[in-house]
Amino acid sequence: MAIGVLALLGFQLVDSAFVARLGTAPLAAQSFTFPLTFLVIGVQVGLGIAIAALISRALGAGEVERARRLGSLVLVVGSVTIALLVFVLWWAQLPIFSRLGADATARALIRAYWAPQLLAAWLGAVLYFVYSLFRAHGDTRLPGKLMVVTSLINLLLDPLFIFGVGPWAGLGLPGAAWATAIAFGSGLLLAVYRLRRRDWLTRHGLRRELAGSAGAFAGIAGPAMVSQLMPPLAAMLAVSVVAGLGESAVAAWGLASRLETLALVVVLAMTMSLPPWLGRCYGAGDWAQVRQLIRLALRVVIGWQLLLGGGLALLSPWVSQLLAGSADVRSDLTVLVRFLLPSYAALGVCMLVVSAGNALGWPLRAMLMSTARLFLCYLPFLWLGSSLAGLPGLAMGAAFGNVVAGTLAWRLMRHMLARSSAEAGVESKLLPRERT
């Protein structure tokens, strides 16, 4: 999964690097769309969390037929839900981007880019639901391989669609979206072909399963989607703050956002691969294994992110030189990388705690933790730093907010694991025969 996520996020960074060669205005225009793209991703990830949690719990409890019914339902419901969201975002684009601070020039560039980008977002969401089904059944190899394949397709198509070849002048900014749409569409065809060879879906009993599982699904998917929707909302507010610092700051912030997801590749891979394990342990009542898995995951995340973040902070001038074409954008990006990247160790802890909470039957607590991270820790310090010291203050404030959020998340996880283990121990003493 780490290899697949690295490839997937790498091609998103490559998209921005190619677009940066078109100039600061197209890069800034693309940066304004990131919060809404993350909104779609937030909904799809929330639904994917519910898919993985319910199916893995059903498999852990030996309910194979129910797992098949759940798999069929979530693919249909998820695809329709994302389609409706994509239509709303296309219809309301003018007021949304105006509120985000996009001027007339940026809105004109966005208008040509937005329709193919939303098509790519829908295809990517459906593909993600299929990935979630594979992960729930313990197969992370195929999703990882297909992520690499789609990334390679996008990498090959990006320069052709953006800049053109021979007499064809290319499409400019919209070319990046069309390349992504074709890559996701190709991956979806391959994934569906492989899915048809697995006995994981069924057409029977879907209405009865929908009536019986809608509450459980909503109980996980609802808080999970809210948790996933908080980052896009916070990103919109952050972009509106950054927009007050100038066009080069917005462009640099967009590149930093893409670099952030790439730097968090190990964390993202764990948030995809760990919940099915935790779900099966939860279904079997094995809390000792749950504690062992979470401790190992947190140690890996903290160690890896500190090493990577510190290294990239030291290399920030060269990283900026590689990604940005304008001198002003390079200067702003250097500042952002230097302060933000090391703080992603604490951000990774928070993301892992939220993901584990959804898998272990604490979706409401996970939602509250995600909300607190963004609206009590991240945004207030980001705004305060920006008001006091411009872009450097903004970077330092965001980094400090990440550290505070990671500390709070760690304390919450320790408390919940201790409480759940104690309750499981009491139940084991009271009901030894039934549990056996």
C-alpha cells in the first residue's frame, strides 16, 4: 500500500510541477480547486472507512454471506453519492471560488479545468471503493499495483495533454485533469475485471441487508465522513487566509499541500491497511493484538516522519527549486517546507488515531478528535501566525498546531485502549463459558 500510495500521490505532485511550468496564474488557479477536490476525497474516504470496517468485522465474525451483500451495496451507494456531490460542486463553482478569493482571471482558468477535474474525481472515488473492498478482504497487493499503473499512465499523458506534441499545442491546465481522468478510468476497468473473478459480491438479499445494516453503516460512515470533510473545510479557510498574502503565496501553498500528502505516504498507507486488521481483531475481541498493532504503527510513524521531515527541511531550497518555476514561489515554498514537514510526525499520530478509532467502534470520538485538530489547534495558530508575521508566521503556527493535535490524539488513544481493555477483562471474568 505504501508503494501504491507513493505512486498515486507522486503523480499528483507531478501534475502540479507540470502546471507550474505554465506560469504562476495556472498554478494558483489549480491551488484554489484543491480544497474542493479534497472535499470529494473526504466523502469517498469516509465511505471507504465504513466499507472496510463493516466487511472486515463481518469476516472476523464468520459472516461471509453478509460480507458479500455489504460489498455490493456500498459500491452502488458510494458511486451514486459521489456523483451527486460532483454535480453540486460543478453547479455552484462560481460562488464557491469567488468566496475562496479567486479573481476573474483565476475563475476563467478554473472554468475550463473544473469539469474534467470533477470527472476524474468521480472515477477516482469509484476506483477507491473497489480498492476498499479488496483491502477489507485482506488483499492490499492489487490496489497497490493498480495505483502504480494509474500513476504511470498519468505520468505519460501529463506532458502530452498539457503541453502537446508536434503540431498539437496541448490543452494547458485542463490537460492535467483529462490525463488524470483517463488514468483513473483505465485503473477502474482493470480493477472491475479482477473483481469479477472474486466471489465477493452478490445480488441476493440486498434490500433486506440495506434495511438491517443502514444504521450500522451510517453510524460509522457519518462520523467518518464528517471527520474527512473537516480537512477540506479547513483547507478552504486556510486558502482564504493565504490568499491575503498574494498570488505567489497561494501557488506555494498549493505545492506545499501536494508535498504534504506525498510526505505522509507511510501514514496514509497505514490508515488504509491497518483498519481491516483492527476490524478483524475487534470482531474477535482480541484487544491484546489491537494494542500491539497500534503501538507498532505509532512507533513507525513517528520515527519515519521525523527522519523524512527533518531531511526535507534541510533540503528545502533544493526541493523548492525542483518544484517551482518562479523565484517568489520558490522562496515562499522554502519557508513552508522548512517549518511544516517536521511537524508531520505529530500530524501522522493524529491521523492514525482517527483511523483506528473508526475501525474500533469509536467513530464519534474519532470525529471529535479530527475536528479539534483542525479548528482548535491548526487553524487558530495558522491565522494568528499569519496576522503576526506573514507567511513565516503562518508556517510556524500551522506546525505548532500539528504538534498540539498529535499530543492530544496520543493521550486520547491511551485512555480509550485502557478503558476498552479493562471492560474486556471484566466481561471475560463474568462470562468465561460464553466467551469460550
